Amino acid sequence: MKTALLAIISFLVLPLSLAAQGGLSVLEIMNDGRPRYEAERLVIVQDPALDTLVSRHILYNASKEGVDGWRIQIYRGGHRTASDDANRVRARFMGDYPDISTYLTFDRPNWFKVKVGDYRTREEAAIVFFDIQKRYPEAYLIRDVIAFKSPVK
């Protein structure tokens, strides 16, 4: 019994330790995409434990399917026709703001929510929020995990 438990634990922990050891160092991250002559000019002197922390951070963020950010919630309903109402609000919003992404979610026990936008900061979301609030007065800002948009290089 102890041997089986030890084997299971080692199979679960071993991939994490290998991923942490094979992770990117800060130097590799900083030099990513640079030509060799530029990469050789960057020298970082640091504790090796810092590379382990950076690797753990990267693994944690990779498991989240997005990054922490802000969205605008324009509808929340929990009544019998909430699903239909949420779909109507979402369709109307998509007609009013075709450039802004929309998300229809269901949170237990019975909340249908329509969230819009993917904003990294509250300030970025607030700029759009005040315009949206004119047409959707019940809208408010919420923290959420948003879709990751890679910066243009």
C-alpha cells in the first residue's frame, strides 16, 4: 500500500520538478527573439533560485487559460427566462459594439451573465465602460480571467 502511494506521488511530482528544471531562465526570456550579437550583450547575475521561481510562475500562468484582467458585465439574471434575456442582451450588444468581444456564462446555482471586453487594467476598461454605461445602465466593471493577447513585436 505504501509502495503504491509512493509511486503515485512520485509520478505526480516528477513532471513538475522536471518542468521546473527545464524551464526558461530569465536570461533566455530576455533574449528571446533577439539576434545573437544583441543577446551576447545582456548579462544577468542572479541567484539560481530566481530561475526556479520564474519557471513556477510561467507554469502557473499557463494553466489558467488566460491572464488576470477586467471585463464589463452588462447583464446578470437568475429568473426563469434569464437564458433568453441574456441571449437578447448579448445580440443587441454585438449589434451596438461589433468590435468588442462578448461572453455568455452560466454560474451556478442559476446566474446567466453577459460579460464584454478583454482589458488588462481597470483604467483601460473604464474608458470603454463609460460609453457602454450610457446604453446599458446596469453595467459594471468586474475582475476576470481574460483572453491573452500577445503584444505585436
